[in-house]
Amino acid sequence: MDGRGVLESGHGVEKGDLIVSLGGMEVEDIVKDLGRFVSTENPYWKKFRTNFLIKDEYYLKKLSLVKNNQVVVSVENIQGEKRKVRIPLVKKEVADSQMTDAEDNWYSWYKRFNDSNTFGWSLDHENDIGYYYLHTCDDTREYRKSVSLFFKEVKKDGIGNIVIDLRKNAGGDSAVIDAFINRIQPSNMNNYTNFTGNTFVLISNNTFSSANMFASVIQDNNIGILVGEPTGNSPFAFGEVISGVLPNSKINLSLSTKEYILSKTYKDAIYPDYLVPKTRESIISNKDIQLEKVIELIKEK
């Protein structure tokens, strides 16, 4: 979707509206200015990060866009009609409590929460899909148990396709990949009864670091099909971060110790096999068009 879209209605704006300007400053000029603060390897991560910065009081005030603790926002609806609304600043904790988790509409049909809400799964028998969402790469015992149970149920119910959703995953421990690769890649190195159906992986501009590696491993080894949008991370990236505090200045320091070369095909991002960008129409109607594309591909097989 081009531009900055509204994901939830409120304060005079409607879901699907495009934000044209804030405080009289064109959005693209704001994004260009904010882009100077974003450490990025490609334009997709810059786009993702500036979507957060554009809502932050610090940056809005730095650009002199706040007056009387309000921001005048110009929006354009899907019919092309423009209007201005005044949106007040609120404290972060208030904003968080008012959020309706709009982006969860992208996978809410399948979503099954556990205590941590960072991973979970469900089965869609109608479309022959086992769906697993992974929002952070945290290789815990609970995560591995969840993956094991997921594949056990997929096998028991004869599910022929799995979907791994990495669209909200900004990385972490790359060891999370093993739990899936051990079950979808033929191997004599383990005792698992491997899944022999089709594997699909959903990716977005927010797919970063170890999640970016996850997607690359799937694609480069022809294990599965990527659907969605380009990742926010270059295939030529740095990781294995060590952190500490400098003894004299007491400045926090983080330092990458390894360089990763994940793909011989792409230079600036991992690109999906099927590019399916979000649209205003899909946001308004709460349709997950990326998952719908997977269902379409399954039906074509």
C-alpha cells in the first residue's frame, strides 16, 4: 500500500484513510526527515520504522508539528475526498490501552494465544492448512514443545500444507529455525517423521535479523515458498551482538561480531516468490490477502 494508511477508526479518521500531512507538513517530507534517524540496510525497514517515529511526540515537536498539544492531520478517504481533523497527544500508556491491535486482523482467524503471545498455531481443515505464527525468535523449551505439538497434530489430521507467519518477527535467536527445519527438511540426522507437504512462509518489511535468515534458509534451499512483501533486512547483514558498558564514559555499547551472507540472489532484501502488498481495500475489509494468496496457490496445485 502506498503512503501511510490508518489501521483503526478514531479521532475523526477512518480505517483505510491515507494520511496526507501532519501539522501542515507533507507526510513524505516528514518521512524523509525522520529517515535520517533510522539505521537501515534497505528502504523497506526505513518505511517500517518511520511508521512508528511519525507518531512519536519527540519527533513531532522537533518538526514543530504540535500546537496546543494537538496535531492537525489531513487525510484522504478511499473516494479521494480530503478533510482535516485535530488529534490530541496522549501518554504512551493511554495510547497502548486504547489500541485494538489492528494489525492482528491480518491473522486473527487463525490466531491462538499462549501465555507469551509470541508464538502459536491452529489448523484450518477447510483449506488444508496448519498455521504457525512466530513473532519473535526466542528458542525456548516452550517454543520447541509448541512446534512439536503442531507437527504432531498436522500429521494426525492429515494436513497437507503449513504456513509459517514471520510478518511481525524482528529477529532474535536464529536457533528457532532448527525446530522447523528438522521437521520439513529430509534428514537422516534426527528421529522425526518429517512433514512431506507444502511449506509457505509469510514475510513483510518487519521480517528482520534471524527471521530474515529463517526466510532465506527456506527460499535458498527450495524448502518452501515465500509470500508477502520484501523483508526489512539485507541478506548481507551483521549479527551475534555483544553488549556492555564502557568503563569510563559509562556509555552502552553493542557490537556485531559476525557477518552473514544469506542469499546469492538478492542484495538489499529477501524478496517473496509471490509479491502481495497490503492494500487499502484489504485493511478496510479486514482481509488477509497474503494468506488468501497461499490458499489460492494450494488450490492450484
